[in-house]
Amino acid sequence: MSEPFDSKLPHVGQLSEKEIIGRLKNIFGDLMPPSPFGPGDDCAIIDNPPPNSKLYATSDSVIMGVHFSPETSPERSGAKLLNRNASDIASMGGRPYCAITSAVFSKNLSLNWLDGFCKGLSDSASKLGVKIVGGDCASVKGDYFSMHLTMLGVSTLRPLLRTGASIGDKICVTGSLGLSFETGHHLDFSPRLREGELLAIDENVSACTDLSDGIASDILNLLPESAAAILDEASLPLRKFSGKLAKIENALTDGEDYELLFTYKGNPLRLSELFKSEGLAPISVIGEISPKGNFGSIILRDGVGNLKAFRGRGYSQLA
Amino acid sequence: MSEPFDSKLPHVGQLSEKEIIGRLKNIFGDLMPPSPFGPGDDCAIIDNPPPNSKLYATSDSVIMGVHFSPETSPERSGAKLLNRNASDIASMGGRPYCAITSAVFSKNLSLNWLDGFCKGLSDSASKLGVKIVGGDCASVKGDYFSMHLTMLGVSTLRPLLRTGASIGDKICVTGSLGLSFETGHHLDFSPRLREGELLAIDENVSACTDLSDGIASDILNLLPESAAAILDEASLPLRKFSGKLAKIENALTDGEDYELLFTYKGNPLRLSELFKSEGLAPISVIGEISPKGNFGSIILRDGVGNLKAFRGRGYSQLA
């Protein structure tokens, strides 16, 4: 196990900013283009996006003690930072283009730990073909580590927006739901990039978002005004863990599934087959958008068609 | 004075994430384009940069207790965040295009203080025509506030790089140097955007950077291998404060001048006149690039031509 804070181990406070950046450049290797296209000048010069493409931007961070624990492997923590940004790009149907980081750490942060974090970030970036074009670091007191990443994405496809769903559309989700923390899924997930591209190509997909706070929160962003989501209990793709299934309550509220939640006009049967043929995450049709009745915004439907309101709430960073 | 942490005052922990974002949208007003071009979807859709333009990216943060103190006015602290990023864009000869923020705060952060910070950020962004297209926030324990900003810039001019200077080039600087902290300049400076554009237009400008860590550090980024910087003591534009002048040592090492430091082939007399006619920051020719001798990389020259090594070092975040 790698101990993040132990001033008896080699730690960042023993190196200059230049030495730290040099060390990280070494870890990132080919992922950091040479200056001025990568770190080394006052700004990075970003390659112009291909003609007729759209440019997307998103920013997400990981903070030790919030998004991962001091005991989490630094490699998995670094992978999470890269992949949670890529998940936002995926939910627009884009592909990752480049990223800029901003790190904050206390001087007693172990160099070995930081190396591991950057290795995890770097390996994930490499898998997705994302260049790391710049960065910034600052030190604070106490035991602290956070890294903030801004990712740019590109796409020549239409953007998959949160708006666009209508009453009658099916509600669909990729992969499995719930138990993200218990199973380590929140660290080890793969952003649904190819899935997002295929959704953007299929014009029957009316709206899309990625699941970061749990369906109970995230579905609200897709619902038109005066609409509710009816979810079929039996259709929810509950995650399995040690022979047990996630409970419905957890599957809807745990958060950090990093799956794509989308609405579809008609039956996504052919899309589902296409996903299968490409070996992608399976699509589950989990319900439909209906006019809002007396049950609030989220309604559970059991096997014989009985409805009941779902009052659980998704994860909130500030609650 | 606005007290940042006082849980008896209205504080961020009393609001949901949505409520906080709504509050900030209100402060930012027209600076935040409607979704999906601004906050509200999974990514912001960035307007395509104009044809034949280059896209620049930079990231800088401000952390309470590091880049400003808890007693600093929140408005000035927010302005600093925006302007220090814009200074990096200026040093490439670009103009600011859009920005994405990432905030971290403890739940006891005063809402009034946060409003003030965002007001300062917003007013500065408005002055420079920068849209705030997205953001992210997370909460931590303790008394904490940081905001990280990634700024994109555009330019149809050549990029002003740090590389390109040769032996014999004059060393020039805009504005005044030193006492940035004592005078509050580090909070209240104006990024040298128009100045940077004019430098990019003038082909005799061979290299440029902005002064964030002090000339003693930043000049090293402009020096070709085996070259040194000779600085004329009498030519340094020392900042005045309460009737006193900054000392040479301070002027070279204080940091956070946020002026443009550039090298020039020949005499920048016409450029200097152009700056004057536009009411811009004055240009001082402060020395020249020479072959490296026995005095190290930075050499002071007094009024009668005597040389001595300058051993002072600029500001380092991690030292």
C-alpha cells in the first residue's frame, strides 16, 4: 500500500516546482506534447479541432477524503479523475481531445504516491488518446491532495443534450446500477465513449446524460416540464456483488454509476443489437416518460402494473 | 469587511448544490450563456474559434491563505483569479475567449463572501469579454476555499513564445516591478492584453512571457542555452509605494508583477511610441541577452558598466 502523507518518505516538499514538473513529464511521456503544444510555455497551443466539429468542455476534480480515501490506491484515484471527465464527454457523444490539470497538495505528500496517481491518470489518458497539454500546481498546509481537470472533447456528430425528451419516450440505461462504492466501480469504470457516439448517431435518442449522482437525481435533468419518469422495478439492471444484487433504493440513489442514461423514441431494439455486436455495455429499457400525476417525478411500477412514488434522493455533494 | 468563515452567518452548507449554482448564475448574469453553450448540460459547447485562429489554454488557481488572505476583499480575490489566467493569454498575444471554473469550499463558507468573490470574478470577466461556460464544485472539511480556472484564448496572430530570443536581443518589460504584495498590485493588476497583441504583431519581438514569479525566475525561461541576462540597474522600472521605491532585489524577486517580459531585436522605440499613443503600459528596455560568462545567468550592470552576478531567486510555490 502507498501511504500518501509521511514526511519520513521522500515527499514533494523536497523538490522544486521544476523538479516536480520534470518528474511528472517523465511519467506522462508521449502523452505530453512538447512545448508550446504541451506544458512549458505560458499557454498550451491547442490543435485546431477538425473542420465542422464541435468543441466540448467539462471540468471535474477528485479530492482525497471526498472522491477517494487516503487508503485508495493512487493509480485508481488518478484513473478516476481522467475517466469521470471523459464520462461527461461521452454523454454528449463526443470524444476526448485534450486535458489540463491543476493540482493542490501539502508538502508532505509522498512522491511515490503522487507518481502512482499520475501513472493512473496517464494510463487512462493513454487508453483514450487524450493529450495532457498543461498544468499548474500549488501547495497548502495540512494533509491535502486534490487535482482538478478540464477536458476538451470534439465531435462531428450532433451534440447529445439533456433537453429533447418527450412524454412517451422510453427511458434507457447502459450497464448496471448501484453498489458503486462497495464494488470499487466508482474507481474502475470505463467511460461509455463508443456507446455515446452510437447514441448521437441514432436520431431516435432524444436526450442523454451520464449517471454521476444516481438516477433519482440525474433523471430529473432529462424530464420535460410536467413529466414524470415511470421506472419498472423488474427492468432495473441491478449490479451484483458477492452473490448479492443491489437493492432498488441503492441502484437509484448511490451515484457514481458513470453509465449513460438516455431517452428513446420507440423501441431501441436495433441499437441494442448493435451494442451487442460491438461488445459494448448492454442497454436496458427501464421505463418511460409519462405525464406527471400525483406520484411526483419518479414513479416505481411493479410486476403487475401497480405504481408508487419513489421519494429517495440521489447523491448531493453539498447535502 | 466580509468574514469568510462564520457558521452563524448564512453559509453554503445551508443550500443545495442546485441552489448555489442558481445563485452564482444570477451573479454572473449575461456572462454565462444559456445551456448547452453555458452551464446546465454535461459539457459546455464551445463556439468554434474563428477560422485561421489559434486556440490557447491555461489553468491557474487561487487558494485562500496562499494567493490571498482571509482578510482580503473577496471581490479583489475573484478578480485576481480571472486576471492571472488572462495574463497568461496576454503573454501569448491572444485574447481571452471563455473560462471554466472548479471550486472547493468548506460548508461554513459565508454566502456573502462567495457572492463577493464571484462578483469580482464576474466584473473582471465582463471587462475582458470572457464567458464563463461551466463549472464544478465540491466541499471539504475545515476552513477552505479554492477556485481553479481554465481559460481558453484565441488569436489570429502568431503565438508569442518563450523560445526565440538570441544573444544581442534587448530585454524589455511593461509597467513597474516589485512590491506587488505591499501595494496590492497582485490583486488589482490589469492583464496586458492589448500590449500582448501589439507585441505579437511586431516581428522584432523574439520571445515573451508574463511575470508571475519575478524576473529572477521568469527571465530564465526566455534565455537561450549558454546565454545570460544583463540587467541595467538604472533602467529597472521600480514600483513606487508611499514615496519609496522598490529595492532592486525586490523588483527582481517579489513575483506577481503580471507584466510582460519580452526580448526585442533592435531598439523598440517605435513600439514604445505606439504603446504611449494608445495609453498602454510603458515599455522599459532593461538590458540585453549576452553570452554566458562567469557571472551566472543573471548579471547586474551599474551606471559605469561594472558587472556583478545576481544570486537572488524568484518566488517558488513549493520552495
